[in-house]
Amino acid sequence: MTVKVVLLDDEELVRRGIRMILNAQPDIEVVAEGGDGSVALDLVAEHRPDVVLTDIQMPRVDGLEVARRLAALPAPPAVAVLTTFDVDEYVHVALQHGATGFLLKDTSPRELADAVRVLAHGEAMLSPSITTKLLAAFATGSAAPRAQARSRLAELTAREREVAVAVARGRSNAEIAADLSVSRSTVKVHLSRIMAKLGAANRTQVALVTHDAGLS
């Protein structure tokens, strides 16, 4: 099954490089691209991609607004923001807006292709190292957000809390299943229930709440 990708970046050379990398894969195809986020909804409606890769800083409509608009769709594609920095102040906001992760523009071709596949399957959108770095960079250290996050997590069962902590540590569904000696389908059920209870749009937002609670 081919993973369909829409690519948004205002730099043509960047788009060309990413397109060449992804189209060289037998199971990935860049079906459309644009230089501005204003075309995102139209491209998604026309091509029904599995993944949208979007730059953060673009003219007219930036990547943050792209993530917000696409997250509001009935069946949104996975959205990953592209950045040149390990930890960009906009990335945290993008995740809160519904993005499912972020990728560095200097990611190796193999890692980029693997990341697109993972995004398409809705599993580990952020690598453990990037997850840790991102969450640590935006930890507030404030008692109020921590108390609020812990109150939200109090609704979870003990097993759901274990899954939430594993997600916050960057574990994939397969790794969580192995850690807990359960099936991957069971992990998916737990994760669905966790997101419903927390009001989270994706596993990255689950990770942010868990980290704010001081459990990761």
C-alpha cells in the first residue's frame, strides 16, 4: 500500500529534495506540493494523503495554521511540521494545534522515509531522543499546570497510565506491547481510551500531558 504525501514548503529546493527522497521509495509517493499553507485544505481534499509534511514558517498561512485547520477535519491526515532546529519554539505550539510530530530538515533520507511510514501508521511520531528534548525544553516547572495535568490523568486506569507514560517516553505501539506483554491491538484500544479521556487529538498530546504531570 502506497503512502501518499502532500508537501508544503516555500523553498522550492527543499521541496525538490524531499520529493526526490520520498519518491525514490517503492511505497511512498508525493502526490502534491505547495509553497504556502493556504492550499493545504484544497490539496488534502483532492488527493486524500496519509501524511502532510509542512514547513512552519511560510507566507500567508504558516505551518501552525495548517496543523490547526487539518486537525479540524473529520478524518485528518497525519501532520508533521518541518524545522531546521532541534527544538523550535513553534514546534510545541504546532503539537498543541494537532500536529502529530515534527521532523528535522537535515534528517537522513532513510530516516525521513521511515518517519513518513511511521506517521502514516499513527504510531511513534517522535523519536525518543527528540521527544525527551522537546518536552524538557518546554517544561514549565509550574505547580498549576502540573496539578491540572495530574487531575486529567487521574481519570485513567492503572494500565492506561502505564501506556501513557510509555508514549511520553517515545515508545512505539509494538514496543509498548512487548513491554506490557499484551497485543498491539490491545495497546491501540488503551491509547484510544486515553485520548478520549484526556481530550487529546493524538499520542503526542498524550505525551505532553503526561510530561506536564511529571510522570515521564
